[in-house]
Amino acid sequence: MPATPLIDHDLISRKVLVRDKDVVFVKGIFEASEGLGALFAERGGELIISAPLSREKELDELLTDLQQELQAEVSHLPLPAVG
């Protein structure tokens, strides 16, 4: 099941593209980040990362580090429509 239907208005989400070989590294970072966010692997290095709205700044800071360290591509996902 794709991660997108699991995301609601209390969460923010980012699409992150990394090399396939870097997925385990990124997963380890999020597992060690004390509930910062949940990582969903769509396929290969295509990831969806969701976090509580209250931790948006912290998530974006970590993703900026991943962009610099791993040349990750990060984009925002739109919030789901209400109703």
C-alpha cells in the first residue's frame, strides 16, 4: 500500500530520493532520531518521510543535511484534501 493514504493533516511529508545503497543509512538515521518521523519506502531509493507538524523544522534541518551529505533530492508533498 502506498504511504500517501496514511498521511493526514497532523503530519507533514517529504519525498526523498536517494541512491538505492543509501536507503538503509537513511532508515538508520530515522530509527535513531527519537520519533522524528516515519519512513516509507515506495521503491528503491524513493522514500516518503512523514513527521508531526510540531517537528517540521527539525525534519527539514535533517533533510538539508542529507541533501549535502548524500546528494538527496527532497520535495514537499501536498497535504491531502479534506472531505
